[in-house]
Amino acid sequence: MPPKHILFHAMPVWGHTKPMAHFAVLISRACQDTVITLAVTKTVYSKLVHELKSKLSVDEYDALAASRINIIDISGADAMPLTNLKEFSVFYTDLSIIDPLVPYAFEAVRTKSPTKVKIISWMTFPCGTLLEIFSPAALGGKTDPIMETEAGRQEARATIFDAQGDYADERKKLIMVPVPPSSDNRKLNVPGLPPMYRHELFPQIDLLLGADSGFLADRSATFGQIYLREADGVIVVSNSVYERETLHATKTWFASIGIPTYAFAPLSLPRPLTYQVQGDEEVIPSLIADPQNIIFGVKQISFGTIFFPPQQEKLVALLEALIENQVPFLLAHASPIFQPSGDFFTLIKDSGIGMAMPWTPQETILQHEVTGWFVTHGGWNSIQESFQYKVPLILWPLSGDQPLNAAVLTCTHKAAFELIEVRSGDDGTKPLLRFENTDYKPTFTMDAVRAELEALLVKIKGEEGRMVRSRFENLSEDMLRSWDDGGECNDNLHEFLKMLHV
């Protein structure tokens, strides 16, 4: 029989595309009669090639990338998230795994494929965020009941595209001005999530999307609310170890509308002993001549490739606390919104124990024995990498799924620290439900930020730090074991492959 062809396509951001490469490798290893095509954009293409080269041995890369995993740049240019990629064409495929936030791909596969092709929705964040944005009100979501009917979804789909095939009212540029505050102070009601007010989902001033933030959030929510319900199955990058009740509620909801759910996490492959990307290992030795002098371990500080703290003085306070306590650190500043003041890099250079780079080899740093803690925005990719290398987290959530990720890890699992006083903006500085009946009342001032950081550095070298580290290591081991024979993710993969061959 001819091999089965699987098409992957996601919104052109790293958080949505990186896990696809890892899942493609897992499918290829488990099923020899598959050929996979990842249709991506220019920037994502080079990053995915680098990712596969760094995660596969030379022999395996040659075997898979030469014939069974094809990465194709369909645009020849960079593309903004939520852009209508007209370059997307229908590939001959037996199965399509499509991000529901790219409706043009859903529509093309549905209407132009010569035969009926199953489409599996690709959700790259935990189920708490999925339910909060895309589920019915009964599960804590904000979906209009009209989306629960085929006629309602058809009506909504008709408003997405204009006569020229563009997204209706598409905005080409993002305006970098502060977003108006949310007036929604209700409590979240998503099964399994820790107690939170809805405004806690917006912990920072949003300088990235600015005035378009609400428009783009509404657009992405509408896309997901439509096409999740139109799919033949859903992949969620999560598992029951991380969010048992929430995943169960997700699976039960989709089953009630005839859609099977497959849960896979972590989707972060370990590095082999030999691989094709060299040179990353030089970063840490250039920072630390004598690892024996490290008290807390190196701090990796990264907020991903898009996000960055909006108030630089609070990041400076973190760096000053690390310098004063002689804690070595690496700061990655890839975000386009990072605009450092004149003396920002001087502070780091003169410290003698810090480095700042536009990009750092994050996984190389996380797997290094001297890395003690990871200061991160709490993006799901970064958290999964931390699970892989068992590096505990200090969370500074900014946007998206990050506030929920931080709350689950700190409140539910008690397996991470979260910085609270660094919050900003009208929503970010409102009360947090978790502190409602406690003596702690955050003030979000610079004095409070400095005090919180000093207290944190004491905690991480004491009993509380040891307990958090131990819980995170245990959580990581349990997450990774879900891929063992008989584990949840391994079983889900076999069910997924059965569906492919039906």
C-alpha cells in the first residue's frame, strides 16, 4: 500500500509550529508508512530545519528529512499571525492537522480536496486556555450559543472572508500603544483551574498588540470557536498529569459533539548525543569560569521571541538583585518590543556575571548542569522544555495562556514561583483572588518589586526552594512517563494512528 500522507499547517508563530515538528518525528518513528509535510512561512522554515537538526541524530535526520518529513516554505516571506495566507494550496493528503486559527487552510482542505480528507484541529496550549476561550458558557467559556449549531457556524464563516478572498476588515499593521483596561471582574469558572478573577488573565500592559489587541483577540476567538467544532478530531498539547479535571472536561465536551480528543505532552524531544547543530555549548562556559562558585545556579531569563516586560525598571530590579547576590544569569531579548535604555547593557556588562543576547540556545542552557532556575514568561513551549530538563521555574506571565499556566503550576501543583509585584496596567494591578483571605496585599510598587525579589532569592536556597524544586522534578518525571508504554500519551498516539489507517 502507498504511504499515508499527513499535512501540518499552523499559525506562523513559534509556539504553534515548534510542537508540530516534534509530533511529526513521533509519528514517523511509530509508523513507517507515513510521509509528512509541514507547510510553513519563511522565518518558521529556517527555525524548524534548525530544530530538527538539533533534536535528531545525524543518521535519523538523514533518514527522515530526506524523504519522510518535508518542510515547505509556502510564502517566501514572513507573515504576521492571523494573516490570510493565500499561498496555501491544497496538497494531496490523507489527513490534515490544521490550526483552527488559520481558517483559509480549513476551507481549502474542505472545499478543494479531490476526496474527503479528515481534519484534526491542532491546539498547542493547555486545556484551561482552550476552554476559557472556545468552550460553551457551561464550561466557563465565552462562546455564543449560535456556534453550537451548523447554521450558526455557517453564518459566522460567511463573515470571515470578503469578496476578494481576504479576511474582512483585515488590519495589516499592529499599533504599539497601551490597550484599554478590561472591565470584566468576574471569576473564572473553568473546571479544574485554581481560583482566579477574569482580569488576572491580563497581568501586564500590552505594548505588543496595542489598540488592535481586542480586535485580534476577538478574531482568533471566533476562528477557534468555529473551526474546533468543524473538525474531525482535536489534538491538545497537554495530559492528565498536568490538568486532570480540565482535560477530562475538554474530552467530555468534544465527545458530546462527536469529536475525539488526543492528548500529547510534553511535545519536546530531548537532544541526542550527536546532532548536526554545533557551537551552542560555548555560551555557558564563556559566562562561568568556575561552576563550583555558583550558589543558586545560573538563571536563564527569557520571555520568548514575541513578549517582553513592558516596564523596564522592573526587569532592571531583577538584574540588580541577581548581581547584588552574585547570581550568574543569561538574558535573552528577542522581542521586537524591547527598547533598552542607554545604560541597560552597561549594567549587565559591568556586573561580570551576566550576559545579554538577542537569542540564546535555550535548551542547551536548560540541559546544562549549572543552570539552576529558569525565569520565564510561562509560554507553554518553554514550560515543556523545562519539564524535559527538570529545571524549576520563576514565572513572570505577560499574556496569552501564560497567566493560566503560572496559576496552575504555582497554585495547583505548588511546583514553581510566580512574581506578583511585577504586574502592571489597570487589570494587572487589580486584586488576585488567591490572596483574598490572606494578609498579603500586593501594591505593585518598585519597593514591593525589590522586596519580593530579595525574598525570592532567600527562598530558592532554603527549604521552600528545595520543596518547589522537588515538586517540579516529580511533576516533570510524571509528565515524561506519560510517553512510556501504557502511558496516556503513548496510548493516545496509538489511537491516533489507528484513526489514520481507517
